[in-house]
Amino acid sequence: MMRNFQETLSEQLNDADFKKEYDRLQPEFAIIQAMLDARKASGLTQKDLAKRTGIAQADISKLENGNANPSLRTLQRLADGMGMKLKLEFVPANR
């Protein structure tokens, strides 16, 4: 029987080392997901966004696939290109 991603992830999160690394990467995953959600909500393709921002479509793809880390300036350019406002916040850690 095939397991879905959530089932596999839940099982792997029981491993302390895996969970520590997963938690460490969570902010990057959140940024990637936010970029994807914002672009899709704007009804834009990567190519459309590239035209609006001057950021190469290949670079947008790298960002969305987690193969590059965007600067704050790049995130602002992306937000502007989508007609959105970039919001960055610090929240208390759950410790």
C-alpha cells in the first residue's frame, strides 16, 4: 500500500535528528510556500512575474524550488511585481 507524504513525514518526525533538521529548515519552507501562494493568488505564471520584476524566470524557479535563498530586496521586488506588500515579522519561539 502506498503511503502519502503526510504519513511518511509524520513517521520521520519521530526521529529526533530528522525533526531537528526539519525544524531548522521550516522558515525556508514557509517563505517558499508564501511565494508560491502569492504568485498563484495573483494569477501570474513565473514568466509573467519575471516580466514584471526583471528577475529571470529561471531565478524565480530556483527560489520556488528552494535552490536559492532570496535577499530581502528580491522578496520586495517579487511582492511589488505581484501587487502585494511584503510583511516580515518576528514571533516568540515555542520553547
